[in-house]
Amino acid sequence: MMTRPYPHLQHRLTAALVAQDGEALRALFPADSRARGRLLSCQGPMSCGWLTAVPAYSRYDHRTCLNNFQFRTQAAVCLGLPLPLARLGRVCACGAAVDEFGDHFFLCPLGASQRILKHNLLRDTFVDLLAEVGIPAQTEVPLRALGMTPPNADPNNQRMDIFFVADGVGYLCDVTVTHPLRPDDSAVVSHQRIRRENAQLPGGTAARHAERRKELLYGSTVRAVPGYVFVPLAAETCGRWGQQTIDLLHKLARRRAPLPACCEEDRASFYAGFMSRWAQRLSVALAQWNACQLSYRAHCAAEAQAQQRASAFPEDLISRGPYRPHFRLFFAQDRP
């Protein structure tokens, strides 16, 4: 008698083996080490979508493309490799020491402009994802226009990044990116505590703290007006996203109806495909601006020490994809 195979058996077995290998790898590092926190961040949901994204390039569409420099930089961040850019200047323009992994470049107080560009790219990526499920969204909406009182007088806290309406509920979303790693040899007192917190299972502590900070800032303001929900969209620089972002994306994916004749397994695969593609889009966008931020801050550190600005290799500016064959024609000279 034939029995129906267990659904997704290969996937479940592979996931169990990967989890076992991850535990063995984490056990190699101290409980408060940078490497342990890095592993947990890289193993989080949607953290490494840039590795599976198929490069698709057009004149105005770079949404799933990483050039060679961006790819190598994100690989170094996730693998915990020293960054060559960190050797351009040992002291940042702000006066702080530069570590070999470039952690300071993500935390530098002078890097506000690069963080804003990264923030805006992720915000626009979320708006594109909403458009895929037929939801129009507005960006940079003043809170007073929605009948809400801003939490304070800071100009940056007067508006919400994304506003959209779904199923009769108004969603207000605010994007934030946090860096979960600190150098092991750092002399800053708080860095040891941050390393210890981010190295605890199940991971994602930095993203949860970022969500909590946004909740404390905007949560009570939004909840004071009926019919509105606040969702912080928090990410870690290694690629891990907060649980509230994951829950929102799952809810949005359910708005895309599969074929009526699909069975339960096919519907699950349909939604999983949507989530996978969205994870790739967000992961690539984050990787693109991680590389931009690291490069800019490293060259600022080099210029502050009157060092020669490093030149870019030509291949760094070539996008990885699309993969299409290249033909070269050879012409033989006519012989007498």
C-alpha cells in the first residue's frame, strides 16, 4: 500500500542539520564574543537573502544587483573578516579608533547622512512591496495631518516614514537600522554588555531593542487615535529583521490569492515564494548601503589623516549580473 510522503520532509531534515551545525559553531566562541553575536544575527530571518537573489539588471532597476565591491563587503561583514577599507585610516574623522572589522563606521556620529540614505532606500523598498499587493502608500506623512500630536519637538519625530491603509486599519511604519556588533578589544564599558546581550539565544536582541525604542517614541501617540496601528520596521546590519516586520510581511503576503485549485501545500509554497523574494529585495538593499556607508566613512578617515584616497578597481563598479553569454568575434587576416 502506498502512503503519502511526509510534506517538506527534506526541508525539515536539512533545517535540523543546519541548526545542529550552527549550535556546534557557536559553541566555539565565548558567550560574550563578537563572533557569537554575528552568527546569531546572520542566522536570523531574512538575513542572507542577498546570497540567493538572482541579479536582474536594467537601466533603471538595480533592485537585486550587487556590484563586486558591495558583494565582497557584505560577505566580509557576515563572515567576520577584516575589511581592507578599515586600514585606510586608523583614526576616524570623529577622533575614535577604527577597528579592523569596521564596526565603528556603522556607529560613527558623523555618519548621519549615510544612515539617512540607507533609511530612505529601505523605506522605498517597503513601498514597492506594498505596491505589489495593491496597497498604495504615502511616505514622510506628518503626524499632525493624521490628528496625532508628535512625541516631542524634534523635527525628525514629526512625521512617519510609511502610512497605508489595509482592511480598514491605518498602519504607520518607521524604519530603523541598528548595528549589533562591537569589537572584542573595545575599551568602551557598554560594549561588553552589548556583546553579551546580542550573543544570547535566540538572537535578534539588537532588533528587539530598536523596536522597543520606536515603540516608546511613537507607540502611545499612535494608539491614542482609534483605527491606527504602529509597526516598527527594525533591521540589523548583518541582515536580520525584527519579528514585527516579519509578521507584517506575512500578513501582506496573504493578500495575494493563489490559484483556486491549489492544495494547502501549494498555497504554502506560494506564500513562501513571496516571502523569499521580498527577503531578497530587502537584503540586497541593505547590503548595497552597508557597502556605501563603510566606503564613505573609511575614506573620510583616510582624508582626515591626509592619506591618499584609495582608488576603486574597475571591476568593483561592475554589477553582478545579469548572467548572459558574451560572444567575441575573431577575424582572420587574409593570406596571399
